[in-house]
Amino acid sequence: MLNPVYLVMSRNGIFYLRWPLPRQLHPQNKPSQIKVSLQTRDPRKALRLSRPLIHIGEHYNSVGIAYNMDYQDLRTTLQNHFRQLREQTKAEIDATGGLNAADRELYRTSLAVAEQANNTDTPLSLVKPDNELLARFIDKYGLAISKGTDEYDRLERDMKRGYRRFLHDVLNYDALTADFDLDPPAQSMPSMEQPAPVQKGISLNDTIKDYLSDKDDGKKWASKTESEKVAHLALLIEILDADADVRTFGPMDAKRVKDILRVYPTNREKLKATRGNRPLSEILDLPNVPKLHTTSVNKYLQSYGDLFNWAKQSGHVNQNIFTGLSIRQNKSRSQDNRAAFKPYHMRLIIAAILSNKDELAKKDYQKWGPLIGIYSGARLNEIAQLHLKDIRKEEDVWCFDFNDEGDRKSLKTEAARRVVPIHQRLIELGLISHVEDMRRSGQLKLFPSFTYDPKNGWGRHLSRHFNNTLLPKLGIKSKELVFHSLRHTFVTQLMRADVDVAVVQALVGHTRQGVTHQNYFRLGYAIRQLNDALQQLSFEDLGAGDEAAVV
């Protein structure tokens, strides 16, 4: 005979769950009970259906006693929950025989989140504070519990415990559906086996430390990129908890991170409303605060994807939970929005620098910085961090050696490490003579007055003068036209001069494409070949009929 305490069978053979209500919850201080039909005559099925209901009942009894819930309110709450859970469980058993793989993984991920919330006293939700979840719960069941009271604190604690137990029981119940037992039905309530303890893995904080250390050892990032990545990862720790086992994170956590990024304030440390040590939960819903652009959201997600990909390769996690989370953008919006200068722009810029009109090039860096950018196509920071020893002859040709050797120099990519001939026009304008004078005066750097900024490297002064002073004075300032536009212009003019694209890539430090160039042409082009291509660049005869003329 079937003899569990909470199961009874009607005269028609239908099983019921009989749940006792403590006398503390009855208005006349009398013990009572509720009965819920399990709508089955199968004793094994009745046992399976009753298991999760029993634990939920235990939880609600403890909640009711703790908060002095009204008897009728508790009765209604219990019946609603029992019926809802019963129907959901029955539907899964009858229709599918168990959870599908995706739902099972979601329940496991949710359980890991709930375990973390209980063990570390952190919220169950990172998108909305727990007080919002509790408010909805209290409002739904009409509980007379106010925030700030002891009852509220206990409800918050027990909500986490109840949620954790619910998820645990659902997973255990799902495991039972996979059994196909030919033995007679069990005669007593099966014991609740505890899951085997899981060996603790590496924490998120330690994962990030190891990841950054690996990148630093390999010198794989430029200083600006490193600063950006560190900021991205600091936010990830703020969202997910530094001490959490990195293996416990799942797709739901990744989605929460993405949801937060979409409402995360831009320039958090600069805006008055968000700067300081204000917690994340206080700044996500502030009105009139600009949020991250979609491009920036994707940059954060890329950083997190790179981290978890490294963690997977290192054996710390089994999956990259950020795979495929980037937001698709219109191609025109996602591409580099900086443009090349037009011919008359270049004539204006060169003329202003060489004539020092309106004292726009009164300092050495204001003259030589833009001119080197114009005639080499080098990046801003590559120019700003040049040492005098980086300007020398190779194969009897004066060259720039763009490298990351010495005094916090950095390169954007491995392909950026290159030797580039110096354009004849720079030599005619006196660059080599200027370098020799600086050497005789004991200088080591081409721009000794430049200071280092952890985020922007060495090029801050050069960038500010060119973008904020020179271009506005010439009337050609726009979002699309900045110092980096000189690089666009350099590439455009060489391509229009029919210089082979692979040679252009070698000059500007882009990764060469194709197996032939990547695997078999590692020595690269000879200095003579690069110099022959470079000297085809000329700005003196550009567009004589353009709408602006050099004054």
C-alpha cells in the first residue's frame, strides 16, 4: 500500500495532496489542512507530483508563521501555487517527458545564481534590485509587510532560500522523468538525495587577473586598448561578483550583463550625476543621462567574449557565454566614420603649417607631428612616441622605425611594428636636420615635451592642437575629419597612384591578407620597394581646380 503522510486516495481512486496548516495560522488557533487533487490514479505519478509541492508548502508555512499572514490569504496563496505548479509539472510530464536541454541549462544556471545569492548575500537579479521583486510579491499576495522591518528582511532571505529550493526540486524531478524503472511502485516516499559537492573553480576576479597578466606578458595590447579593457572588466566584476566561481555563470548571466550595458551611462566617472562611488543600481535608471552607444555596448561585449574565450582555452570554463551576444548594426553605422581630407583641405593644412599662419605651427610638434602624419600615414601615437634613434638609415634610405621598445611605447597590433621610408618631401623641409640638431643638444625623443597618459599614450597634446585648434581655425572641423583622417588620406592617395594594396598595407602597418603574404612572405618588402611606392605620394599638385585655393 502507498503510505506517504501527505498523500490520500479518494473513494474514486484519485490521489490528493493533503497539506497541514499550523494552528498559528488559523484565526481560531486551530489546526487545519488543505487538499489539492493531483488528478491521477497512478501512485508513482502521484509521488512524483507531490515532491516539489511538499517543499513549497514547507516554505510557505514558514513564511506564514514568520509574517503572521492571514489564514485565508495563506490558503489562497497555497492553493494557487499548488495548482499552478501541478499543472505545469503535469504538462511537462505528459507532453515532453521532461525538460528540454535549453530549459534544463536555464534551470541549472538559475540555481547557480540562487546559490550565489544565498551564500554571498547578493541580489537574485542584477537588472532589477531585489526590493522590486519583493514589492511585486508583497503586492501580488497582499502581505502587510513594510520595507525596513524585520519581517521584510526575513522575507528577502526566505525568498532566496525558497527560490533556490524550488529550482533544486525542479531539477531533481526532471531527473526522475529520465528513469525507466520496471520494479513495482515504491511503498514509501523516496529520500531527497543531496547533489554531490562540486569542486570549487577559479573566481571571476582571479580569472581576470590571470587573463590580464597573460596579455601583459605577451604585450598584446596598446596602452589605450589596455586601459579600455581594464575598465570594461572592472564593470563586469561589479555586475557579476568578483568572488563567484567563473564556472557557475551561464547564458542568463550574460544576458543580464548585456541588458545592463544597454542602460549603462556613458562617461560614468565624468558626469556629475553618476561619478563617485555610487552603486550600479542607483545610476542605471537616472533620467536625462546619456547611455552607451550600441557600438560601445558591442565593445564591452567583445571584451567579455575575449575573456571567456581565453578562460575556455585555459580550462576554467566549458563555454563562452558571451558568444553571439553582440548587437547587429547597420553597416554604415558600424564602420569607421572618419573620412579622408579632400585635396583643398590638404592644401590648406600644409600651407598653414609651412607658413605658420596665425601661429598655428609655432612649436616643433605642431609642425612636424602633422607633417609626419601626412607623409607617412602613421597613427597618432606611433608618431608621438618616436625616439630619435627610431629615425635612421636602412639600406642607405632614411626611415622611421615604428616599434614599442622603451618608455611605455606601444603598438596597436603586431603588424604595426614596421620600418617605413621617410618621404623625400619631409627631408626637403628639414626633418633630418632638425633631428640631428636635437641629438646634438642631448635629446632622446623627437617630442620631448609630450607627457604620457595611461589611456591615450603620448599623443594627447598633438591630438588636441590638430583637432581643436588647427582644423577649426582653417574652417574644416567636423566629426569625420580628425588627425586620423591623415591616415585615410595617405591610403587613398597611394591607391589612386596605383600602388599595390599589399604595399600600402605594409606602409601603414595593416595585417597582410592571404596565405602567401602571411605564411611565405614574412620578411616583407625591401626598403627600396617601399620607398619607390612611397615617393609616388604627392600633395603639391592636388586638384588645382578645387573650390578652395591656398592663400
